[in-house]
Amino acid sequence: RPALYGHGLLGSEGEVDAGNVKAMAAEHGFVFCATKWIGMSDEDVPNVITALADLTRFRTVADRLQQSLLDFTYLGRAMTRGFASNKAFQNGAGGSVIDTRAELTYDGNSQGGIMGGALTAVSPDIRRAVLGVPAMNYSTLLNRSADFPEYAQVLDLFYPDKLDQQIGLALIQMLWDRGEANGYAQHMTDDPLPDTPAHRVLMHVAFGDHQVAPVAAEVEARTIGARVHAPAVQPGRNPDTVPYWGISTFGSSYDGSAMVVWDSGSPAPPLTNTPPTQGRDPHSDPRNNADARRQKATFLKTGTVVDVCGGGPCVIAP
């Protein structure tokens, strides 16, 4: 089955060779292809740093991210309409290793989960996508990410006033919206853009994630009308007065877009605009769990989210 894979923060297409991606392919019969999220890939690090030193240059990041959406769209079209005739995608007998009768799907993690939401909205081919440890709205995520302090040193040097920083991040989000999920959320599921199909997404959230704030994933779930698997976590784990407020729930299975919270025992994230610092980072746990991969595969093949957690919260032993 043809599938696109989306890499993480400032990474590269080489992430498609990661153990969890190979396991997903081998266990469930997928062929993954990947390309760079140009604009926020390894080759863009110098430009990202330059943009943090001069926010008026941030348009270059957003413009390249738009190009990456086009790149992924063309790669997906090639997987289903061209690669099968290339020897690199054929077995010894000359048969295609890609099932061209199967629909194109998407699976991505971290930045790939964020950008994957935008790709799903604009793609003419993707009907089902898995967004691993996702969210939307980078201006909300940055200060809450354990990845950001390293880059914040540049921002601190050129914009030392913290209030100026908040204004700047809010303003560049208006540019970022054209290159990440936040700008496409209204069309990610039940209001497809012209000449695109209706879409379903499955969001896998890591409770206490140090790198992508779960609170922004909850905003995304509410915005796109996704339901949350219940019980989401054990009683008392989520410090919110009304955990997962405004998000409808489902139990054993659901035919539609959904969010599933995977709990590895890490502390709840801070309620403040700061990154988590306590406990281990569960960011990679969902993708490395066989049950989570089984749930992802069923969804990508059928569009149904099945309960793989025995009727309780989805717990991972780290």
C-alpha cells in the first residue's frame, strides 16, 4: 500500500529509514516514500536562524513550506501513477511492490504530524492520514517546546524584550498559517477544498510530550471535529478542570477523525507558557508501540479507529 512519510523538526527524508517506520511497513504492508519539508528541513537551519535574528525574513520560511506541500503532493501522485513501472519498485519477477489499486495514505510524526494536517487538506489523493504527536499553530508551540531554547538564544540576542518576542511570534503566525496545519484546519476533515476528497485523520498524542504541546493538539481536535478515545487517561492524570473540554468522545471504535492519547507515565506538562522539564520525554513512544501501529494501520486501510487498549486508557510501559 502506498504511503507518504513526514519527518520531524528540521529533519530530512532519511527519517523514513527509522526503525518505527520500517516496523510499520513490515508489520502492515505499507511502502513509504518521503521527501523534505523544505522550509523546515535540515538544509533550512541556516535560514531559520537568520529569520529568528530578523523576523522580517520569516516569509522565506513560510514560502518554502508551501513548496513542500506541493512536493509531497507530487511525490504521492508519482507513487500511485508512475513508480510502479520503475525497476526500483519492482520485485525479481518484474511485479510492482506498490499496490496501485490501494489509496494513497499519510503517516508523519512531530513536525510531520503538524505539516501532515496541512498536506491532508490540500492533497487531491489523501483520504486518510495519521498525525503522530501533532498540533497546530507554531506560535503557541515554540515556547512550550523543549526543542526551542536552543533557537531562542538567537531570538533573545536580537529581540531581548520578552513582550516584543510574543508580539513577533504572533505576527509571523499570520505568515506561517499558509505553510502549516493552522491555516488549513477548516478544510482538514469535513469541508474539503475544491477538487480534494473528504478526509479523515487519526491523531496520536503523547501525554506530557516535551516537544509538541498536547494543549495545541486539543485545539486542533476541537477545530477539525475529531473525537477523543475515552477514557483518555486515568482519573487525576490530567490537571485540567474539565479534561479534553469540548471534544466529543468515543469508546470501542469510531468511523471518523479521532484523537487517541498515549500515556507513558510522564508528568503532566506545565500550565504555563514554558517547556516541560520533569521526567522522561514520551514524544517517540506512540510510534514505537506495536498496538499504536496496529491502530494506525487499521485506520489507514479502513478509516475506522479501533480500540487497541482493552477498553481503558492507552498506556505504554516505557
